Amino acid sequence: MPELPEVETLARALRNSLIGRQIVRADVHWARAVITPSSSSAFADQVPGHRIRDVRRRGKWLMFALDGSKWLLIHLRMSGRLVVEEAEVPEDPHTRVLLHLDDGQQLRFSDPRKFGRMALVDDPEEILSGLGPDPLDPALTPRDLWEMLRGKRARLKPLLMDQRLLAGLGNIYADEALWEAGLHPLRRSDTLSEEEAERLHRAVRRVLEAAIARQGTTLPDRRYLLPDGRPGEFASHLAVYGREGKPCPRCGAEIVRVRLGGRSAHFCPRCQPE
């Protein structure tokens, strides 16, 4: 699933090619891709005629600001992908929604696993109100994070992935930030000192900014690609995620993977003592 760095990279790339373009037609090939309005036919009727004013990100959501005070929100979930193609290029068989633009190009939402969702709303808070703060928001201080963490009695790794706490972290960058901060993924959040929370705050930002600078992480399954088909380049810089049995780049100890519910956590047992 694309996380904050991948979605931020996509927003920046799409901003360059889509701002000023008008949507002239919408084809919904799979109705359940649209969650608002309640019917895909209403979506197809309402979105044409709107011009794209900006492309932003909130957590893992892409936000297209449209004229007329409308917003198009897209969550890629597990396998969603957005590409801008010329109309004559054959469609991906997994294309779920197709937006025709006034320059002859198409914004295509492809999603093999059908988990991704799209919404056309007047106010983004209709969909995004439950999200926590953005980890890169300058207003989020280390003390804020400490207060948030000590108010919970949860394991660090699953808590960092809870979008109600912080919007945008997932499996990859929670592992990487905890390694950077030297904190065990099973550590209980309410046991962190203020200094440890400050370390974690710094680590989260450092990891996310480094991943954005390298346009995100493309794993071997290649579910995440830039709109032009290029992979993100951060995979070669991962310290622990997906590196079970390999040496820790900091101390040389063997990276360990443990199961946490339906997910995994990768960590260095020497750098991140339990």
C-alpha cells in the first residue's frame, strides 16, 4: 500500500501535469470504486465540467481541489495506481475509473485488488475528519507526540500505523522510524520517556523526508510506480523493512521479523532492545 512518501510523490507528479485541466467526461467501470456520491452514475454526472486547481495529500489520501468548491479524493489502498495517458493508449484491464481531460489525455485509476476508493465531496472533512495529524506538519511538536503516545496503552508499531494517531505511516516507514529511533516495535507506548518520544518524532520526519527525496519505495511486487512508470528509489536505502536475516546497517546484527496480528515488524534486536 502506498504510504505518505509515495502519495506525496504522486501528488507532486500529478500536480505538474493536471493543474488547469478540465474533466470533460467520467467513465466508471466498477461502481464500488466510488463511495461518494452514493451512485456511480451520479459521480459520472457531477464530476465533468470541473477544472483541477491543485493536487494535495492528506495522510494516504490524494486530494484534487476542483473549481466550484468541489474535492475529488482518492485512496489507492493495496494496489491502486493513477496514470495520465493519451486516449489512444490501450487501457489497463484493471482500470476502474477513467477521467477524460480537455487536452485529450485521460487520468486512469487502475486497481487490480479493488480496494481503492474515490469520493467527490464539498468538504474533504466529510471523509478525512477521523485522521490524526500529519507527521510532517511543523505544528506537531515532539511533546505533542509524547502526549499522544502516553495517552495510549498500545504496542508502538501498530499504534504508529493507526491513522487516527498519525496520518500517513504504514508498515514500511513505521519499521524504519522505530529502527532509526532505537525503539522496539512491541514497546508499549505509555512507557516512553519524553526524550524517547522526541527521538521518535525526529526519526519519523527524517525517514519520511528521505523517502520523499527518493520518490518513495517500490518493492519487488511493483505495486507502486510513479505515473510515468518509473519506480521509487528508496528500497535500496531501507534499513530493516523486508530485510529479515540480513545484517543491520548500524551494528551488523541479524534483522528479525515478528508477526503482529496480520502484519509483520522488522527490527534489529541489538539496536532496538525489547
